[in-house]
Amino acid sequence: MLGIDLANEPHGLTWTAWRDLATQGARAVLCANPRVLVFVEGGGNASNNAGFDAFWGENRTEAARLPVDAPPERLVCSPHVYGPSVARMSYFSASDYPRNLPPIWGAHFGHLVAAGANVVTGEFCGWYDDGRASGDVAWQDAMVAWLGAQPARGFFYWALNPNAGDTGGILQDDWRTPNSAKLRLLAPLMR
């Protein structure tokens, strides 16, 4: 199976503008090859974000009401979701952090899982080291627990390479040794 990601993190567009472009792109791709999957990320904060700032590629708040017009069996919602190692969102400092995160994810894209859409988290990650980014371990633990509780648990963890500047990778700086803490983190999602 082959998947085509139409655009990386179209954060400057409203959902309506991005949905229209994604519909055009999906139709063009599926006209050329009707067997591929079309991955459509969310936007940023140019549209309704349910009152919670979204990372670039995360916000699909309006997608159930204004869906991409493509065959649902070929369409994959692919949000990019990050934690404190990438940017400090106000909700990372809330008194109930990280318990406050599932409703935010639910508002941004989780409602699509509940509606039966194909959802594969296109990127999530971080250092998994609170010394480098305070709160990142709690964020990633919460994300893995949330993903594990969803009926669809597909994901891409960013990145394999260690030189991903604000997150590091699954490989350590020697480009050979796996980061064992990250592998333990992800193990429940690979069962």
C-alpha cells in the first residue's frame, strides 16, 4: 500500500481553504492511481481550534462538519501533534497537565476517530527527556496512552535520525544505537 501526503503542515491556511485544496489534490492523485491512500494533515490556528492552540498540521476541528471530498476508504486524517520540546503551549502549564490533553486532542482530531474516519498520527515525538524539555516525558506518555486507547492506532514517530533539531530521533548521535527509552515508550503501540 502506498500513501501520498498532499502537503506538509499547511498551517497558514484556513480549514476551508485547505479542505478545498486537499479535495482537488486527492481527486488528482486518485485519478492517476485509485489504489493509493491520500494523507491529509490538519492546519494550524487560522481556523477554529476549539480554544486550544494547535501545532502545524494538528488542527482538524472543523473537518467533521466540512470534510475533504474524497472516498473515505482512501482518505487518511494525518495530524501532526507535538509536545513541549517543540513549542510551549499554554495548556502544558495547566494544573491538571497532562490529564488535560485528551480533550484537546479530541477537539483537534480525535472526534474523527470516534466518527470512524481513518486516522494515522503523521508525526508525534519529542526528546523524551525532561532535562531537555520540561514536561515532555509526561506529554509523550499521555500521547501513547491516548493512542493505545483508540480503535485505530496507526502512527509515525518523528524521527529516526538523531539530528532532528527539536526532538532528536529514535537513533542516538552515533546513528546506530537506538534510544532505548523511546523504544520502550512506543512498544505498547507496536503490539
